[in-house]
Amino acid sequence: MPRFALKIEYHGAKFCGWQKQSKQNTIQGTIETALSKLGLGRPPIFAAGRTDSGVHALGQVAHLDIPTKFEPFRLSEALNYHLKAKRIAILDCAIVPCDWHARFSAIKRHYVYRILSRRAPATHTEKLVWHIKKYLDINAMQHAAIYLVGQHDFTTFRSAHCQAENPLKTLDQLTIEAKNTSHGFEIHIHAYARSFLHRQVRSIVGTLERVGAGAWSPKEVQKALEARDRMACGPVSPPFGLYLVDIGYAEDPFKK
Amino acid sequence: MPRFALKIEYHGAKFCGWQKQSKQNTIQGTIETALSKLGLGRPPIFAAGRTDSGVHALGQVAHLDIPTKFEPFRLSEALNYHLKAKRIAILDCAIVPCDWHARFSAIKRHYVYRILSRRAPATHTEKLVWHIKKYLDINAMQHAAIYLVGQHDFTTFRSAHCQAENPLKTLDQLTIEAKNTSHGFEIHIHAYARSFLHRQVRSIVGTLERVGAGAWSPKEVQKALEARDRMACGPVSPPFGLYLVDIGYAEDPFKK
């Protein structure tokens, strides 16, 4: 039974996250329904990152096993036909070895968090950014970010519902980019790691926002990290600003 | 009675264009309703460009006269409060001389047209781009664009309903930009002129698309222009890709 990898883009605002739940509109459930329309049954799909409700993806990766032969290009075209009104798009599709796993074979994950920083509300990027009206001090945020890079116990920055056994993670990079876009000034916070804890990026971004706003000093972020206490975290930022950008593997499954 | 200039951004998809019409949802009508909520009556608003149904703006400019004193910043904040759910945002506001006119004082207009060029459907930019699945030859489009720059009779490229007395216009620049975005490969067609005819940009873009697709040669665009015949035009491109970017004045009314 051939195994297929899919690269998936989606607008998360109208979905209750990736993972299938009964009676909820989810990305996994919507793709499985599209598969069933191709006469392929409802094979389960495994994603590299189970994004939360409202979170977007530019390059989610998932795999599935299909009982019949299918050209990868034909599979992505057929899925896109059924997904086109759903704001989910299959960007790429490839056959992978039977022991390849979208989640467990992944060695790097890249998220970006978009903050729109201006007085006027968002018109073209509504539900695609976190809109903040007040001025944010990017230098202070960058300064605070340095304390979080490297291997740490991230208990402070993970959800109380996080199921990971170990709160020890290595944050490879945490960079803050100032970006003038045609729709206004944005701050993009890029986070790279082998894997993340539940709500880790949004917990970090919400805390960095407090630093940018002048409510916290960069040093207080270090103290919060060292406290290893969820109560020491700043407010969790809203899901709409978060994008799963890319998943890294030892070998790129979509390389032509 | 002080005169105010507004710089306005909007998502055009849900509006029947700028200009007020009875029983239609328009940008002008929506802003006038917001003004009435400030207790300012319904003073008429005059825009630099009366954009069509579905067309977006990043920097539309309009003016209006208000009977009472109002700080420009307070006026934009109050309008944004009432407009925030409407996908219309006031980006800037300034007091201008009483003989200043958003439309007649304008000396330059800049439009951009966004084409998303990829197989998969748009998810984050739905109704914000023209999605074209097939490959477009940008060099051929650029080649064809050269024939359209300068002063010409643009009868071929204007709507049958165009009310301008004279079809003679000077297109200052028509440039084609290849752009890799986080949401896929885009082609941006920038058009600059003192003023445009009705549907001129969309008629030009629809014709250039035919060249990019290989259906027309660049030389055929020159022939179409010289025909001075609406029937010689290619198909008009859809409104969703078009943005009114900026209006130029002898002196920038919003300069701080």
C-alpha cells in the first residue's frame, strides 16, 4: 500500500484546528471527507503538527496510505478540486517510503507569528494577524528573545493541557523581523525547533508582546523561564497570528 | 467649514464599489453612515477614484466638509471605531485648504493588479488576487506592456460605459513584477498615470494575460491598441486582483 506525503496550506480561522473531532469542523476531517469523494475510503491522515483552532499553515505536512495506485500529481489535483471552497490547498504530493512518518520523521519545525502594528484596524488581513494598536519596542523584544533560545525547561511557556512527557526543548532560533508590507507595518516572530510544546509559540509571543509594550523588562522573561511555572507566563497571544511555515526532514520528500 | 482629506484602505469584495447607490452596499455609503453616527449629519464624500465593485484600495483618498471643529486624529479614530467590522480603515486624516479636491487636485494615480500563479487554489488571499493555474510568460507580458506606455487613444481598453470625454490618456509606467510571497508566486502589474479610463487597468491586465498564456503575441497588443476599437480588447480581468495603491498630489496632504 503506497504512502503519500502531502504539503498543505490552510486558512485556520473557520476550523477547530487540525485534529478530527466529532461534530467539529476540522482540517483533518475536511481532507478525509475530500478523500472519501475520490472513492478512497477514509484512510487516516497523520500531520507533522496538530495546529490549534484558528492557527494557519503555509506548509503543514501529512501522510496517508492509499489502497490504490494514484499519480501524486493527480491526487493533489483531485483533492484540490474538492477542497477549493474550504480554504485548504494541497501544494505538493509525493510517494514516500512505508516507514516514513510526517510527525516522527520530522527534524525541524518553523513557525511564524504575524503582528500588525498600526492604529487602523486590519482590512485585508483580518484573522490573519494579531492587530496591536500601540507601539512595540522591537529591540526590547529581541533582547528578551535571546534568553529563550537554546535548551531549556519550557514549563512556563506550555499549556496546562500539554501532553508532552518532557518540558525540556531546544529552541534553535527566535528572531524578530520588522516588515513594511503594503497593508502596514508588521512584526514577524520566527521560531525554529525540532519540536514545540503545546501553545509554546503563542505563550512566548504573548510574553514578548508585554516586553514590547514596556510592561515587562527583557530580564523578567528570563525570570519567568527560570520559574518553570505556568503562572509566570504572560498572556497567550491569539491563534490568528500563528502560521506553521515549514517542516524539515533529513531528506525533503517533495524534492523533484 | 473645514475640509478634511482621508486616506482610506478597504477590502472591496463585499462592496458594490465606491459610489453610493440606493439599496447597495457601497464604500462611500458605509463611510457616510459612520459619519452620521458621530453626529456630523451625512456630508457628501468625494473620492479620487470611484473604484468598481470588488476592487480594493490601499490608499484611496477622499475629502469632505464638516460643520464642526474636529481634531483630524480624533476624526479618524472615531470613524475607525464605527468601520472596524466593515473592512474599511481610515489610515490618515488631515485638514486641507477649502479649494483642495481629492479628485481634481490629483496629479498621479497608482494601481497594482495581483495575479496568483500556481496550481493550488488560494487560501489566504481568496478574493484578493486573480488566481491563474497555467504558466504565464512574464517576459512576453513585459514586452507587450511597452507598446501601451505613453500617450495613446485607449478606446480599445476602456469600458463601453466610460464617461470620459476624451479617450486620449498618458500611461506613465506599466511594469510587471515577479514576486515570491509566503503564499506562492505572484505577478504584480503596476500602472501609473495622471488618470485612467473606466476599466482601463483591468482591460489591459486581461489582455496581457492572453500574451502571458501564449494566446496573443506582444505585437497583437499593439495592433489592438491601434484599432481603437473596444472589440479588439482581450477579456477584462476580474476585479478582485485590482488595488488602488496611491494618489499623488502636488503637495502630500498627509505630510506631517
